[in-house]
Amino acid sequence: MGVRPARRAGVPAALFSVLLLLSLAAMPMVLALPQLPRPAPRDGPQQDSARVAAVVEDRLFLHRHAQWTPSLLLNTTPTTNRQEAAVTGGGIEFTSQVPLGSEISIAGKDDRSGGSGKGIWLNFLLSGVLFNSDVTITILQDDTVVANGTTTLSAVATRTEWSVPFTNGELDHTFPSGALIKLRIACSRPATMTYNTTDSYILLPLMSNPVLPQMATSYANGKITTEFHPYWSDAVRHIRVEGDIVTAFGTDDIKSVTVQIRSPSGDEAANGSVQRLWGGHYIFWWNYSKGQLPGNYNVTVKVLDRQDHAYPVTTIVTMLRHAVYISSPQQDTDDVAKGAASPSKGGSEGKSAAYSLIVLNSGYAATTVTMRVSSEPPKGWSATLSTTALASLEPGATANVTFTVVPDSSIMYGSRAIIYVEGVADADTRVPKASWTLQTVTNATMSRALDFSLNGPSEVALDLDQTATYEMLARNRGVLDMNVSFAVSGTPLGWSARLDVSGLVHLDTGANSERILRLSVTAPSEEVANLSRVAQLTVTAQVQEDSSLEKRVNTVTRLITILGLSVDKTVQTCDPGGQVSFRATISNMDPMLSHPVRITVALPSEWPASAVTFTPRETILGPNTTTTITLTVAPPAAAEANLDSGYTLTIKVEPTDQPTRSNSTNIVVKLREKVEFSMEIAPSSRDATPGEKVALRLTLKNTGNSDVIVVVFVAADIPQDWKVHLNDGKTDVLSPPNPLSVQLAPAGRAGATQTVNLTVQPSKSTRSDTTVKITITATAGADVKTTSSASITVKKDLLARLYDAVLDSLLVIIFCVLVLVVFGVLLRRNARPARR
């Protein structure tokens, strides 16, 4: 049989064989591998492409990591180098025992080119007289021959690769558990075999797969998924790739594990090597940044063994365009739990458990969100959402929603309600739409319950040195006894307050479950400087057995003033640049004396004094008389819109003969929004070269009093092959067709003026002296719109213009020739004599 060429350093992927290197000095040698059972998958999705079996042409290289014991037959003396052994006569024999509970099967082809014969391939260094040497290979189970064969070396060579066809027996055999496998190699002529070099191998048709990688993907909380969100919060925004690598030769055979993730465009988004294996288990994290492009991402895990054979496994994960994520403020998790108030004497008092939820637009595009309770609450429980429709959220924006769960009187201690809340991305066109579900677990607990309320009015007016009495009721609403302490706080200087109880008050669940207590508040005995005319007191009830169980009652005690003050309206809304009026009525409640009165108005700190006008500012009121003044409020032009809390102004009336007995009240002015902005483009005209870019600058200025988002776009009437880009330093868009959104702060604040760079690129085919008008439109809201334009004139050099002129002339000449040809044909046809 002819000598085969030595194999190449890299094994083609089509062969997909494992190069197994013989080692006796450092690592013993193995002949065969057991048929591996398919490993049980780890918790994760069953991905179709997540497993690859390394079976190619039913054969493998003999691996160098197995437990084989060499021995010499017929007392043949080996050389002093333990990597060599004489193979003359009885030869050298390797033995290995099949592990208990396993089997080893061999079967298949021996011809690497696809022949049908069965045999064994070897590649060793033989030293000695090799011409016409017979090399015999024998495989035995214990002492029984399974198969053997002989090949004759027809050339003298110190290293050769040869195949040995088996003439006695076939390679279709299974070695049972515990069997002793023997491989015997002998040479008919004196020879020495070196078997511990890196390029020595035996090729057997084994049935076992050497490496079987698995893969699953999950997000940061460990939940298995193949769908990820571009704008997840920092705590969640990860892709975790993990799995098990099952290898017949043990994890020591694994040289490296690399993970590569490619974006929808094919660019590499992430890559890295797994630094550590836990018994064949690997984990790789990609902490991706916000705003990843939506689409399919290819994830490839490549396992490389120490013979540099690659075993890839791939899967696809999706970055969603539309996505919603729901979490609680305290944690990023798929479930939250709370305890509802304890039922009263076997039933429920109906106290709610409220969940504060954060709804995040974790997708790539803006969307409105529909909130819903996606599961029916258990019998006896009710569940409500503070809102079921959220306004459009930009990517990464959040909204707050309160979810409330209430047990009714039929619910007993120890019961619980598992209810699911779902948020749906309305902009998603898929069926079903992208959504996120949060599980809530509400328990009916046996905690204590305390009621603490006020019997009667909470506000009383009195004169100097008088006392007001407030009556309060404390009641045990639960089934467990409790000890309650009461304390009063907030007493101003000169006032006094006293509770009629001291120490701990014991409340049981029977006859002594209630207790009435009284608070006495006494006004100062005389007018003094800096006297507080209002005593706002708080009585706190604290359950000693449960520090979290605390109830409060508030009281307000006012000192009777000489002057009364009221306004016709407390809140008004004003347009920018406009004004509103309030009517204030001032009364002298002294039945005996007249009093001089000073009227002042305290404005917001940033408002000028001219923002409010009224007369008179001082007057004298007789006993039991009133007067009315009109206050006109004109918010300054620089005031920002405020329709929420508004701007607070304080009206104060003061008897100048007794200044400590003044009175005051607040009025609120809310300012509507003024949406107004300007846009300028510079320069208004530019010359351009075909195919080259020219730059213009667009200046947007907010002249209104509120934040505004201006949408800028280029009219679509430009030549189709011209390109116009808008860039605000953060975002670059091609317009048309895409608009650019620019946010402007209120006038007078940083960010009120923004610059947009406009880049125009005429096409290379544009004729010289062509002028195109670029029209830019900017809108804010539905009603405010403005436009600006610039002219771009294409200019060419002399040679380019001559080229265009020549081309135009040629086209005209060709057209004229065609016309003449057609005209000549028509004349010839008409000139023919008519047939008779």
C-alpha cells in the first residue's frame, strides 16, 4: 500500500474530526470513547440551533487524554527513552478498561476519501529497517480478538501515515461496561516506535461525539429569554449567554470558549473569551449600552479543543423596537409582594395594599402604553390601577402608576392574592403586541390595626388667654392587644398645650378597645412682638408593639384678629402678557375703635414690584366697617409658564397701631403657555460643486415662556438625487424624509437657542448654473409653524461646462439626424409609382 502524505495542521470543517494526540509520559492514551447520552438541558428555552453534534463521517482521532497503560510483550526491552518502544516480535500493547455504566462502540469507514472498507489509520515515527515490513494491528476485548489486520510498508521511511485493513473481524463492535480493551501493535522487522510526539495519532471509526456545546440566553435577572429591550434600566440591561459543554474527554480538553454577538447590520456588537469553566458550564455577559438598534442579533459560541477543532453553536436574539418594562421603585424584578391590613375579628377591614409601579418605555421608538389587570383577582379581592392609558413615552422615559389591592370582609388571615399587571406597547404592530407582566402577591396578615380620629372641628378661633378643647378617639381595630403612647408637638412660643392622658394606654380587643382623650390649647395672655397667631399642633399615637404603626391628628388654633380679610377668588389663570384682578375685602371687627390699616402684597422673589397694582395702600377703618380694594396682577414677560402650582402672592393687612394683630391670605396666579419661536438660516444662498457638500446654519430661538420641542424638516420638492442632512450635534437625519426634533428651553434660559447644521450635497449629474431652493419648515405643536429657505446654485469649472455643452450639442445632432432619416424614408415611400 502506498505511503499517504502527512496530514495538514488544520483539519477541514467537512471532516470535523478530533485530533487525539498520543501521550504516555505526560498524559496516557485512550483508544475509544463511550457513546454519550444526550445531556439534560439546563433551565432555558429550547432553541432549535442551540446544539451541534460533532459527527463527521463516523470517525474521530484517538485522544491523548485517556487512561491507557502501555506494556511490552515477549520481554522486549525498550530503549532508555520512555517515549519509544520496540515493536518487534510481540510488539507493544496498550490497555484500558471501559468505565462502569458505560459502553464503547466502534463502527464506520476507514477510508478518508469515502471508501467502503473498514480499518484503522496510524501515523507514528518508526525507526529501523522498514522496507517490506509488515505492521500488524490487533484489537482485543480481554483476550478475545475483535479485529486485526496487517499492512506492508513498501518504502523505507522513518515516519509514515498508513491504513491497516482488518482481515479478521470487523470494526462493528461494542465493548460492554468493565471490559478490558487492548490495542496491540507489532512489526515483522526490528523497529522502534515513537508514540509521544505531538503529531502522532491513531484514527478509529468511533461512534461517540467529542464535544457537545449547549447555549441559552437570559437577561440580568436570570429569566430565560431571546427578546431584549434597547432601553432597559441599568440594573437589567444585560445579555447573559450560558450553557454546558459536554465533552467525552473532560473539560481539560477545552482550549477556549469564545462568544461573538453581531448586530442586524452584521457589525460585531460584542465578543470575548470565557475565562472560567465550572465543570463545563460557561457564562458570558454583554452589558450593552442604551439605544441598541432593533432587529435580530446573531449569537455564536465557539468551543475550541486542544487540537484546534472548532465546535460552534449559534442562536438568534431579538432587540425589540417596541417594548415595555414594569418594576417597583425599590427593585428590578418580575414580582413584588406586600401585606394587606389585618382583617377585623376574622373578617377584613378592607385596608388596601398599594404598589408603586414604574412603567418604562424600554423600546427603541415612542409609544403609548395600555395598562391592565391581566388576571382575574381571587374571590373576595379587588384590584384597580390609577390609570389604564399612559400618554406617549419616548424611549427611556418612565411614568408612575399605582396598583391597589383590597380584601373584603370575607377574607381570612393567611389568605393571599396573586394578581398580574400588564403593560402593552400600543405602537407595536405585531400580534400579540410587546408587553411586560408583573406578578403581585398580596397577603392578608395578622398585623395590628389602630384608628385615631378627631371628634369635632379641627380648627378653632379664640381670643387672648382663652382655651380651645379638641376631643379625639383611639380605637383598636384588630384582634391583638396593644399599648399606645400619645404625644403633642408643634406648640408655638407663648401658647400652651396639654393632653389629659400620660404614659401608655392599653387597648384590648374587648370592652377596653376604645379610649377618648382631650387636647387643651391655650392662647397667649397678651400681645407681644413676634407673636405667632396660629398654633398648628399634631397629636401622634404610636403603637409600642409595632413601630411602623403610627397615626396622627392635626389641629389648627387661631388667635382672633382685629382685621378680617377675604378674597373673591383664590386662584386665577392668566395669559402671557395679560393680567388678572382680585377683589379683597378688609373688615375692622373691633366694635369700639377705629384702626389705621396698611395693605401690602408679597410677590414671588423673581417678580418686580410693578407686577401688582392696587389702591389704597393705607386707610383707616371705623368700628365694624369694611372696605374693598382691587388688586391687578400682571406677570412679568420673563415669567415661565406654570399651570401646576402657579405663582403664590401673599396679601397682608396690618393695623399699624397694633401690628402684631395682622391678618393675611394667599392668592395664586397660574400662567398659561406661550408657544413661540423664531428660525433663521445663514447664509441665504451658496454656490456648490456637483457631488460636494456645502454647509448652512439654522438657528432656532425660543421666544415663548415654556419648554418646546421644535420639529424641523426639509420640503420634499428638492431634486430626488440631492441629499440634505440635519444635525443638532446629537442626532443626524436625512431630510427628506426624516424630521429632526430639537428641544428648546424657555426664553432667557440656557438652551433657549439651538443651532442646527444643514448639509446639502447636489448630485454629480446636476447641470451648471442650476439653482435649487431648499425650504425648511419648523413646527411646534399643532398651531405654531415657520419656514425659511436658502438657494443653492451649482457652479462648474470651464472644462466641465465645455463638456456639458459638447454633450448637449451631440444630443441635438443625433436627434436631428434621426429626424432626417425618418423624413427621408417617408419621402422615398411617397415617391414610388403607384401599381397598375
